[in-house]
Amino acid sequence: MISSAVGVALGPDVEGSHFLDARDLQWQPSDTPGFDIVTLFENPSTGESTVLMRVEPGARAASHSHDLFEEIYVLDGEFSDEARTYLRGQYCVRSPGTLHTAASENGCVVMLIYRNTVVVSA
């Protein structure tokens, strides 16, 4: 059985799949003010995870990097780094160690996936 980082056991829905209603989870503050997260999946042995991140309007995070590939998919609002602004439905993937900022002028919700490998289709 798969378990989430928040300690909720995920029951099987269809054999081999698991269901979690993220609407039942509570946003948790991150280390950066204005950035809240909900962890959907975490594998402590690999560091891989899937999280939702809510960014308050005007919130900004200083330049930082991650040890794993970071995939960003904008679910609502607009999300920015030093290079561009990503709108709802847009996607970005960053290689491990890539320095970047994070911000949102008007607020947003993004899905972040951290994994060891990633294959991107053209």
C-alpha cells in the first residue's frame, strides 16, 4: 500500500491504483512565507514527491535549486521565475541544480513533481 507524507494511507480504488482526495488535506506553510503546500505523494527513500503549491499574491522566493528534476504545471493563476511568467496549463521542467526564483504577482496554484529522471516529449 502506498502512503503519503502526511501519514494518510491511500486505499486501492482499482487494483494497482490508489485514490486520494486532495480536497480533504490541509495546506501547510513552507519554509518561504506566502508559499503553502499539500503533499500528495512522497517516497522518503528516493526523495521523489508530488505536491500542490499555493502562492499568495506578491509572494517571492529567492534564488534556489533542487537536487532532483522539478516539473511545474500551473493549475490556476500565473507563476513566474526570473525568465518568464507561466500561465494556467503551461509546464516547465528544470534539471537538478538549476538556480531559479519563484513568484506570483496575482497568486497561483501549481503542481510540482520532483523525480530522479524525466523524459520530455517535443
